[in-house]
Amino acid sequence: MKKETIGFLIFKYGIYVILGGLLLMRVCGYSIEEFIHSYKAKNEMETIHYGGSVSEVNKYIEMRNKKVEELNYLISEKAKQLNSILYYTNDTTKINSAKIRANREYRSQYVNPSQIGRNYIAESEETLRYINEFQKKEDSLGYNIFIDRGKGNEFIANIFEKKLSSTIHLKNINKKDSKNKYKVIQLYYYSDKAKQRLTEQIENRKATWFVAVGTTPKKEIALLDEIQFSTTVFTEEELQNQKLNHNGLKSLFAPSVNLSKESTFYFICYNKKMDKLTFSKKAELFKTMFLKKQPTLEGKIKSVKVNFD
């Protein structure tokens, strides 16, 4: 008798399993049509609730979580490499650490597979696409570094949700830039004269403008009492020449930095890590460039550790 092959045995016993399953359904009172209907209904329910079958959703979530782990490893290694950053400021707020993030947005790292009404497959595909893009363009996208001044120091307002944030974006570390860039951040309050002028401008705007951007005159006027925020990024050449080259479109969109004695300011090398001796020299250039009208406005060079959590 010819010896049966493994493939034939698998096929033969597969037939037995199918026939046994059909016999069991008959004994339990299920027809083949009812079984198919039940199977389709289950798939439709899972697709509506989760975006696909549970097994397929779990597969995508596992792929997504693995990719997020890869990204987290890249970020943590960059944090270890940087260790700390330097900035020059007159802010007396105690900053315990700086946070580092990949310069790419993606959805929350936590996914609850039992939550109904979310398309987990589409969400996972979106996250996979975003992280893959970051990995391909890591040198140019780089890593963003933030500090948080803490509760009670909120200053960036969202006029649509009336929320305030105390987070300051200091740096975008990247490998693509061949030359140093610098950043000045200013926190300040409007003077009474400026508030009056801006209030008149807001009140004179057409009503359609507020509808289009989802706000109201009352909301915008209220924000004039909050601490304000302005920033500008400039090149090594501009720092050395002691002049901002705001030409063309840059002159339209770059905010002016006019530090007053009430201002809180930050100066930092925007795109590279810099040693203290070199940064001290850059801080001296910054002082002659931005603080010559305010000789009493003094700052200090501070170091803060970069963490990822």
C-alpha cells in the first residue's frame, strides 16, 4: 500500500473536520444557511463596531504597537544623546526637565480594543503611515523639545476652546540643517494703549469673520488680558550681522521682537546642540542685538535635562 503524503493527510482530515462540524450543526438544530447568516452577521457587527473582524483589528493593533515601540526607542536614544540643552533667559520659573518628541503627529499610543465605534484598522494604518514617514525623513523632520512652565504660568490661548497652555517649544533638533539657527521667544502683556487699539479693531471687524473662524468678539477681547507670545527664528549670519533680514514673505509673517523691561524672554540655538562655551558667545551677541535698548534686562544661561516619558 502506497504511503500517504503529509499533504494528503491534511486534506483528508480537513474533510473529516468539516463533515463533523456540519453533522454537529445538524444535531444542534442549525442549518448551513443559518450558520452562514450568523457568520456574516458577526462580521458585519465587528466591522461596524471596530472597523473589521476582531482578528484583523488585533493584527493591526499589534503592528501599530510594534511600530510605536520602534519610534519610542528612537526618541529615547535621542534624549540620551542630547542629555541636556542650554538656553539664555530671564525667566525665574523653575524648569525641572525638557520633553522631547518626534516631529510627527500621530494618535494616542494607547488603544482600547473593546471600545465600540472606532475604526481601529484605519487609525492603525494612519499611525503606521505617519511613523514610517518620520523614520524615512528623520534627518529633516528632527525632534521637537519643549519645556513646561507649570500651572499658573499659562500663556498660549486657543480661541476656539478657551484653553491655555504653559508649554514652550524651544528647539527642533535635526541633521539636515548645515548651519545653526537661533530662536527668540518673548512673553509679555499688552499695554493699556495697545489693548484699547486692538479692542477697537476687533469691534470693527465684520461679523462674518468671527463666524468663519469659530469665535466671538467677546472671546477675542478677553484674550487681550492674557499673557502674549511671540517668536522668531533667524540664522547664524543674521546673529553675526546683528540684523534680522525680514525680506519678502518673511517680513509679512515674522513677528517683531521688541523686548521691553516687563518681558520674559528665551534665547536658544534652535536646531543644534551647543556646548556652554560656544553658547555663551552666542548669548553675548544676542544681548547686543536684542537687549541694547534694555541694558537692565539681564538673563542667565540655564541647563535643563532632556527626558522622554
